[in-house]
Amino acid sequence: MMRMGARPGRAPSAVASIMSFTIPDHVSFCMVGDEPVFLDVNRDRYFRLEPKLAAVFSQLCTTDGAAARYRAELARLLQTRVVVPSSEDSPPQPARDFIPDQSLVEEFSPLGTPRARLTVEMLIGLLHVRRAIRRGRLPALLRRVRENKADLDLDSSPTAASLVTCCLASRRLLPIAPNCLTDSLALSSLLIRRRIPFELVFGVRLSPFAAHCWLQNSEFVFNDSLGSVLDFKPILVI
């Protein structure tokens, strides 16, 4: 998974009088307790703010007119590129925090029967994703998932459970070490080709820091146990 950083690099000074702001498209965040935690996909990095700026960012996101009271701090946030000027009046919102209460891995045990075609597709998908990530193309992979999902039917498909469990059974035959990010991206490509709706979720926890990635729909976590994903707070949902 992506690494944790102290903070992103600084930018030239920003104008403190900017009253409306948002976070960049490549940045998302969640609230872990009272603290915002950020994911910058372009930098391949999770990060946190120093305590004072973290508290101010939380106030800016939840209190109308807070930008007028925290102009100096907003200018610092603009300098660090955590926020950017915006023409919209609505402050940024944390990632949607929703995890189904069932897991395909647990509900369907043993899993479905491995299929030769799915095994080959999973192998090709895993190799493609691993190569792309090594070449720094994770942002492009995530954009492609978002774009390809746009025209999928969001209603739960009755074929999702049987297909996913067969995919997971096929995946276990492959001599490639499991990795939540590459496995989820490879499985997402297979589901898109079959027009199966899903959500790609990145999650984070603190103390100790850890990050995770999985697929789900409105009913099931697809490729992990429920207990594993409940330990993480969603920070990016695609």
C-alpha cells in the first residue's frame, strides 16, 4: 500500500483573503476521531497535518464563515497545497463512510469453483497492475476505474456474488503474493468488463498507521473479511 508522509511539499505563498476553498481532485480525506487524515494519490502518500492546522482544517470544513476567522491558517493550508481556491461555497467533505455488514469471503465458504478463463484474466490483470504501479501510473489506473464505472448499473447484480467468489477461488491458484491494492484493481477490471457494479475503497487507521484497499457493493465486502475492513476508516471511495 501507499506510504505515510508527514506533509506534502510547499508551494509559493497564497493570498490569505481567499474565502472559498476545496481540496484538489487528487486529494481525499477522512476524519479519524477529530483528526483529518489525507490521501494524495498523485504523490502516492498518506499524510497528516500539524495539530494546529489539523484543528483549523476541521473547523473550516464544518463551520460556516470559519474561513473569515482563520485567514492566516487558510493561507498556510493553501501554501501546502492541502486546499486550493474554489468558486463553490461548499467546503470539502470527507470520504463516504459506509461498509456493508456482510462479506462474500465469509458468507460463501468454501468459495466458488476456480475457472480457467477467470484464472488467466486474474493473472494478466495482476501483472498489468503491478507493472503500472511500479512505473508510477497509479493515478491513471484510478482514473480509468472511475471513468469505466460511470455507466455501470448501480443496482446490485444477482450475478456478483457467484462471479466474485469464483474469481477469488481462481486467484488463490496463482503463485503471486497477495496484495490488497493490486488484487483489488485487477478484480475491478474484471468486474467492469462484465458490468458488475462495485466500489473501490481505500481505508486508513492510526496507532499504528496502516492502509488497506478492498472492493464492495451495497450488500457485501467482496475480497476481504468483514472484521478486517471494519478496522479501517474509508478515505477514498471510487
